[in-house]
Amino acid sequence: MTIQPYRSPSTGCGIRAVLFDTFGTVVDWRTGVARQAAAFAATRGQHLDAEAFADDWRALYQPAMEAIRSGSREFATLDTLHRENLDQVLRHHGFDPDRLDARTLEELNTSWHRLPPWPDSLEGLSAIRRSYIVGPLSNGNTSLLLDMARNAGLPWDVIIGSDMTRTYKPLPKAYLRTAEFLDLKPGAVMLVAAHNNDLHAARDAGLATAFIARPTEYGPGQVADLTPESDWDLSASSITELAGGLGAAEAGCAPSRRTSHHNANAHGKAANAIVNHGLPTSLYPAAASGNAAAPTNGQPSGSAGPSSAGT
Amino acid sequence: MTIQPYRSPSTGCGIRAVLFDTFGTVVDWRTGVARQAAAFAATRGQHLDAEAFADDWRALYQPAMEAIRSGSREFATLDTLHRENLDQVLRHHGFDPDRLDARTLEELNTSWHRLPPWPDSLEGLSAIRRSYIVGPLSNGNTSLLLDMARNAGLPWDVIIGSDMTRTYKPLPKAYLRTAEFLDLKPGAVMLVAAHNNDLHAARDAGLATAFIARPTEYGPGQVADLTPESDWDLSASSITELAGGLGAAEAGCAPSRRTSHHNANAHGKAANAIVNHGLPTSLYPAAASGNAAAPTNGQPSGSAGPSSAGT
């Protein structure tokens, strides 16, 4: 259970908490919202392009938060913003929100509370949780994230909603206040996200970073965020793979046993898709000479950087 | 998994979240702090009355928070207050805090993060969690409660620390802001506590209430809080018994199957120690006539009150 924590090359800190962007990174909002919108339309016998409905609703997300980030509007929860945007999206798709009862609108609005996890999310989060604090670092409000977790079975240790930090990513306060609630230095907190802009902001705020590729988040025609656009501490194609990169895939491994540079993930496959941009191989003098500061079992190549001898 | 939620006689609401006072109600702070203080003294070869040390430290808890509640001091976390009080307690017991290194003091101060659960806590919380949101409603700060949960294995869905509400129980805001983060009416939230004064304040704030007897929280000579001092919605001698009272002890039972007034708890024993003060038997017309509004399987006698037909 006790492993040497992954040491972030970018922050120089041992990681204590691994926090996740949720919409797109942990859960598949497009499929989830489209499925619930389609069911809503079907009960009314109306045609709906459900994926377009989901895309259109999501497209209003950033402008709505921007009013709050810029200070032109007081903080309002994401549930509130979704509800306001819902009226607009319904009209655009041929439904009159004024003719729908409050319960139906509420049910549709809480589609965002009932989103399916990506296939690797539960296994990956459970693996990481054995060695690190896990939680969301999302623009969702606490009750939304709590419902999402209970519905999808996400094994969070803690939920710090945007209504607790009272701000929205990518403002620095969103990351810093979260670290503060955890009583951790920003550098001991890692943000995992499928969105490069989120990671840029997290790194600027002093957090460690990991990219997860979600190439179908926006559907088959996705063009953005297909690859890591910077040298994030870790990059992986799934959360299970990330668990390998964090040395968390093998529960209960002896902390002092040495291993080769190639780490095995929870499936026993070599986690060779993990890219650790932060540390070129030449920076591993310990591993090369095979002395006591070499990476320990369960840790990825490079997770213990030059400063590992001091831990 | 879906059961009719317990309906609080005092609030008239179906309960959605069951929140727990932690120190004394879920974890045994006296034994936990004494054990760690004894270990601290032993490594220094010094004698220490470890139970008295724990009692003395705990005794400074309310006065420290009172300065914040009264507004004479800005909000400070419980970790901070514990740390300030620790110096005083160390001196009283013959240790000079100025001669101890920062790491030792921090280790001792975080004794409160490493407290053993009462024997029934994990099973009871897990049972209740199947049907209700579970979390702490404690004066502890988030990082303290998070460490406590990870160390003891407490299966919280959500942790709303006092640093998120920025106030201390028993001020009404402590209860009301917690319900607000959950997006629930206060009456849909139940506070479970081993302390009658906490329950009085929660009820005054509009919450549902349940008493758990912890007759050795303060050691063998405990004189206060041995019994429920008011007609709380539920009273029980353990959290597993409370799970029975909430209808949460039997997972997966059919929601529409009727049962007798005597509910079985998770151990298969009749949960006859559960006292439901809120609803006299004469208020169960449905159960008496055996119609469809009778209490469903897994629900305690009386959990569905007169208004149950409208749910």
C-alpha cells in the first residue's frame, strides 16, 4: 500500500493528490446527455438530433462561465448555468421550454449528473486511490459531482466543487483554493485532464499535470486535444495507463524492490504508451548505476527524478 | 437499491443525506489520541497519563472554537486550534514544546487525523450509504476529515469540512451551509450525533436528527449524553442499528414488499433497541389497514408517516 509517491518533474514535489477534470476526462458527457435528450424527445414523439443537442448545450458552457470569471456576474453554480442554457437549446431544437413542466426540465437539466464513465475510469481511479488521494477538480458544483459519483460509481475520496472554491477553471484560484482545502502545496497536487488549456492553467498555478487522450469526447470528428500539446509530467491514453505511470497500478508491491524501466500496468501489459516528457533518460543517474536511489517497483521510469535521493 | 427513503417525523421530508458528527460519534478520539500520546512519551522514556492528556486536549476544543463562533477571532481551522492547544497540554503534562522539533509536534497534532472507528462504524456507514448520501458534519477541517477517512476506511460520499462552511457547530450556519452545498432542503438532511446539544442545534436549524449512544466516549466515568434527551427522530446504540432504523440494513430488498413492524438489522437481530420518538403508533393508519401505503420492506415501523401516500 505504501509506495514512494510519484515525483513531479515540473514541480519537484512528491504527489499526494491526483485530481481529475471530470466532463470529458472521466465521464462521457456527449453520449450521456445525448442519450437522455433522445429519451426526452422520444416520450414526446418528436424528432431530435440528440448529439447536436448535446454539442449545442455544451457549447454554451464556456461563455456562461466567462461572465462569472470576468466578474461581470456573481458566482452561480453550473447547475444554474446549465438550466439557463437549456431553455435556449430547447428552443433551437424545436421545443418550447415554457410548455414543459418544471419536473421535466429539472430531469433534463440533471442529465449532467448522470453521465457514463469512460470504460477505463473506474478501474483506473480505484488503482490510483490505493496510493493517492483522488477527487475531481471540475467546474461542476458539489451536488452535481456527488450525484455523478454515486450514479457512475466514481470512488472519490473528496469532492471540492466549484461552489466551494467559488470560481471557475481556468482561473488560478480554482486550482489554488482546491490545494488549500487539501492542506497541500500546489506542487503536491496533480491535475489530470483531457484538455490542454486546463493543464496549461494548472501548471501556471503550480500544479503537476497529466494528459489523458479522449479522442472521441466531441464525437468522431474531433480535431482538438487529440495529443498532448506540451511536456506535461505524464501523458497516457487511459486512466488505467496513468495509474501505471504513477506507480499505482500494482497494489501492495514492496517499496524497496527494484524494477526495470518498463513498468507493467494493472493488466500486466507494458505501459509503453505512457509518455513522460518531463525527464529525459539522461537524467536517471541512479537507475543507470543501479544504486539504492533507483526507481522502486511499481514506479514508472523516471518517476523518481534527480532529487529522489533526498526523499 | 432503491428503497422508499426514511421520512423524518420532525421535518416531514424524505431523508436524502445522513451526515455524522465524527469525533465521538464515528471515531473514538479518546483511545486514538491517548494511544498516540503514549507512544510519543514512550519514545522519550517519559511517564504520561495518556487518557488524561487526551481529555485535557479535548477540553480546550470548545473554548478555542468559541472565540471564532463569537466573532472575536477570524476563522481558523481545527488543525490550527489543536496545534495551539497542544503547546498548553504538553506543558501541563511536563513536556516543553519549544524543545520538540516541528515534525514531532506535527505528528502529534495530526493524531486527530488517525483515530479508530467504533466497531460498528464501517459496517453501519456502508449499509446506510447504499440508500443515502453519507458524509461527516463535523467541526473538523476538510484535510483532517479526509485523512481520518482514508486511515479508518470511512466510506464517505462527500466531505464538507468546517473550512468550507467557515463556521463551527452548533451555529446554525454550520448545518445550513452544509445542506446548501448538497442542494438539499435542511429537512432532507439528517444529523447523527452522540451529543444531545449538537442535535438540538441541528433540529433548530431544520434538520432531521438521530442519536447514537456512545457511553464510553469520555471514558468509563462518563456522565453526559448517556441517553437521548429529547424525542429525536431516531435513537440507536450503534450505526448498524441506525441503518436498520433508516431501512438501509437490507440491501437490494424489493421496495414494494411489505413487512411487519419489526425490522431486522444487518446482524439479523430484531432492532428493538431503536426508538422512534417521532411517530406514535396511532399515526399509522396505512400500516393498520394493510393498504399499499404500508411501510415497505427494509423500513422501520413508522418511517413512512401519515404523508407517505403522497410520495
